[in-house]
Amino acid sequence: MLRILIADDHSIVRKGLKQILLDEFPAAQIDEVSDAEGLIKKVMTENWDVVVSDLSMPGRSGLDALQQIKVSHPNLPVLILSIHPEEQYALRALKSGASGYLSKDTAPDELVKAVQKVLLGKKYISQSIAEKLANTYSTGSGKSLHETLSDREFDVMKLLANGKSVSEIAEMFSLSVTTVSTYRARVMAKMDMKSNSDLTRYAIENNLI
């Protein structure tokens, strides 16, 4: 029996994804969780054929969960589903071990096809992602400043650029203010910037917000 685990903090999204999958795989057993901690717990205690996970959930991010899952279950296919455009997170997700990356806008049309493909041990990527991957490995291609950041640093950078305070970000990620301040300091150092306004300007110019 095909076993699929869906992770998303919005109940209506989980129900919609579940129905799309059941229409194609009526005999499948599909379970749901609402956050990264629940996702990790389910993966560690039960067997699954494929995971479909949101990128942005309360507490730990979907990327954090993905990285932990791939350590203990390297062969488990994980599809990342997100409202974020491909150019922002797709390469990060794939490099972290995701089997594919889907925009929520395209999920109704592409989800079943993506699940079928990753169950065969293949990657599901769009043409635009394939081109970006090719460019990444081409000789002489330099990294943008934001590509030098870790996944968590990138999350913090985007939120700071959107005007969120350190304390607000700490609450969103269930982290201490000191920890988020450390992330902010690393972001500023790596990107050679002095203020949140600099981050906002950079994020706008690079279509990150």
C-alpha cells in the first residue's frame, strides 16, 4: 500500500492535497501533520513512500526538517511545496536533498505527476530549475551574495528585509532573541551590509521580496 505523508500548517491546504492524491491513488494511506516537528516525528516512527512538505511552517522550517530527514532516511523522496517562487528556494531545497520543488500555484496540475516521478527514484524539476542548475555548475558562474547564506540565515535575511524585528523573527521560529541576533550578525558580515535598509534594498533589487 502506498503511504504518503503531507506536512502543511494550513488544514485546508492539507485536505486539498490529500484529495488530489486520493483521486489518483484511491488505495493510498495518507496522513497529515501541521509542523516540522510533527513531520520529523512521523518519519522517525513510521514507514512512508513519499513526503510532501510545505517550506514555511511554524517553528522549524521545511528545509530544516528535510535536512534531518535525509540524514536518517536518505532514500525517502521528499517533495517540497511552497508559495515561494522557484528562484528563491528551489535550488536550496534540491541541494538539501529534496526530490522536487513545486509552487502551490501549480500543485493541482503537477502534484500527481511529481509524486509518480519521485516514486521511481527520479527528480521532479521544472525547465527553469533545470536551467538554473546547469548555470550553477557552469564554469565561471559566480554566486550572488544571498547564495552564500545558510538556509536559516537566508530566512532571517528575507524577514529582516521585509521589516520584521529580531524579536518577531525569534517568535516565528521559536528561537531566542540572542540566536536570531547572531544570525543577523552573520548575514550582515557575509553580505557586507550595515543596516536592515541595505538588506531591503538588496532584496528588492534581486526579487527576493
